Amino acid sequence: MPPPPGRDVNLLVEDVQPRVTNAGWILEFRLEDGRIFRLYGIPPEVASAVHKMKEGTSYTMYANRESVFDALVDLKDFIKDLLDRLTRVVINEFNHDTGLYTAVIEFDLGGITLRKKMIPSHAIYLALLAEKPIYVSKRLVDEQERLHAAILEELEELEESEEEEEEEEEF
């Protein structure tokens, strides 16, 4: 079932990019409306497994050992019933106190929908494995864009202030 119009935006799974930064692992998604949505602080084993699903190889971060996430990619056919019951994932919550997102993963249990709150990267991993849709609340995407713009503006102001201080020191 698609999300209600105007509330959720589809994540384009083929455009997921796991990458490491100074701040840790990031999953970066292109959205159907052209915007980018980023999840920060992704566990490295999830990033490795996402890379394995997309590129066929996992990152060698555990002395040539794989995590359970990597192993499940290879065991996909054995957990087919579970994956077939998964219907979608929606990233729909952000806790401002903890800085953490929450996702809801939905399973169809024969006419009954089971919804479980999960860590978004884990829910996304399962949806990718099951080849099911992933959505993010439009409100969260809009909020992330506003926050990103505010951070950029603050950085520009800080840079200008530092330049002015340097000019004053020269005199």
C-alpha cells in the first residue's frame, strides 16, 4: 500500500550510498522528489551489508569475517517467508533530545499488519534485502533540509567573523 499523498517520500533504493566520513558511516538516499536524505551514525556492519547487496562485496572490517547482516545477504532464499511478509518501511520519527531517527517496519501476517519500531538502518537493510519500498516522512525531509541550511548559514557567519578578526589583527 503506498503512503498517503503529501506525507511520505519514497527512497530510491537503487541510489543508496553507504560511505564513511569523519563523523562515522552515513547512508545517503536520493528521494523520488530529487532531494537527498541522510542517516548518520550507521553501524559499520549495516553499511558493509548494504554495500554487499549493492556491489556484491562487503567491506573487510572484521579481519575477513562477516557480520550477521552480511551473512543474511547470502541466506536470503532461506528467510524468504519472512521477507515476503515485509510490506514496507517508513522512517517517521526524529527525537530531538537524542538526535535519533526511528523507523516503522510493517509485516503482513495474513490480513493483520504487524508494525515494529526499529533502528532505521536495520529496517532499511531488511527492506533492501526483501526488495520492498522504503519511505521517509516528508516532514522529516523538510526538517532535515531546514536544519542543514541553518548549519550552512551559521558556518558562513562564523567564517565571516573569523575573517573580520584576522583583518583587525593585521592593523
